[in-house]
Amino acid sequence: MKAMIFAAGLGTRFKPWTDTHPKALAPVNGKSLLQRNIEYLKIYGIQDVVVNVHHFAPQVIAAIQDNDGWGSNIVISHEEEELLETGGGLLNARLLLQDEPFLTLNADFLTNLKLDVFLDFHKNQEALITLAVTRRPSSRVLLSDEEGRLRGWKNKSTGEERISLPAGRYAEWAYSCVAAFEPGFFKLVKQKGKFSIIESYLDLARDHKIKLYDHSGDKVVDVGRPESVLEAEKLFF
């Protein structure tokens, strides 16, 4: 199995570090976010990894080369000319991923989700996409029905809501930014250019099974701001 790590973002919430560095190389207890995610995948035998780059791309590429990919086979998906966000970035890497089921992760999320159990769930559910989620505070949440099928999305700060499949009741979940995809995703996605992968999830949820996998109780840290590094360092050594 292959995986893609989204590492191209500008990291605007992570200033001043991102004024001179890519967020993916921010250190947590002496290891960069990117290294930690590559080593995390390696624990589960996933060593063929695509990494997209944009912000301070040469630094990311140099770190990978200088460390021999931390023992994994890393292929760079270039976005130096234009940052494509998660959805556009995934489509840009299509030729590197489309032959078999694959995973995606965000470089700035750390978790100890058991990937083998997660992937077994994805396979058994026969879902097009499976999203890892937990019950934790978040301003933006995914909405599911009682069976854990994706139904919509809500921004609790602004009140904005998008419903793909109406349901009588909705459960709210915080996305852990780990997803399993069937390769058929690429033939079904309608968006093009620069867009968030959440747009594709909500669009495809109308006609295809997108399941949510609850791993509440596992470690999950969104290392989105400098102060969140301290939280991460308490959990990831």
C-alpha cells in the first residue's frame, strides 16, 4: 500500500516558524512532523510515500534526501508553481497512487491510530473512502448518521452547514486527517484545480459510501499553531 502526506501548506497559523521554514519540518522532541509521519507509516509496513511540496519546497526535499527518506521510498509531488490544497494536491499525484487502495495523512497531524485496524474496517465496510474521526472539541465537524456514514459538514463557529444526505439525527465528529481511499475515487471526483478534499467528500457522499471510523481514546494532536507543539511533545516522544 502507498500513502500520501500533505506537506505543501503555507502554515500561516504557525508563524513565525513558517516565515523561514515549511511547517512539515517543525520539530517535536527533536523529530520533524514529516519524519514522525513517515516513521508512523513505516510501523505498519507502508514505505512507499508521496509527499507534496510548495512552501519552502527545497528545504523539504533536502531533508528527505539528507535522511534517505528515513528508511522509506519517498516520491515528491511538485506544486511549486501553485499550491493546490488537499484535493487538488491529491489529484496532482494521481498517477502515483491510482493503482491500488491508498492512505492520506496531513503532515501537521500526529496520531497513534492503529492503521492495521483502520484499514481492516475500511475493507470490511466496502467503502469508497473511510475517514478517521474522534469525539474531541473542534470548530469544524463532520456529520454522520447512526451507522457512521458521512452525511455532511458544519462550521460551528460560523454556523455554515453543508448536508449531502439528510438524516433525522446527526453525530458530530472531529476529523483526524487520516483517510483510506479506493482507487476508484479518481474516476468519480468532479472537482478540478485548487480545492479542499472536504469538497470531494461531501460531493461523493451523496451517491457513494463514505464511512467514519471512530478512534476516540487514541492520541491525536493538530499541530496547527506553535503552542500546540508543547501538547504534542507531551504525547509523542
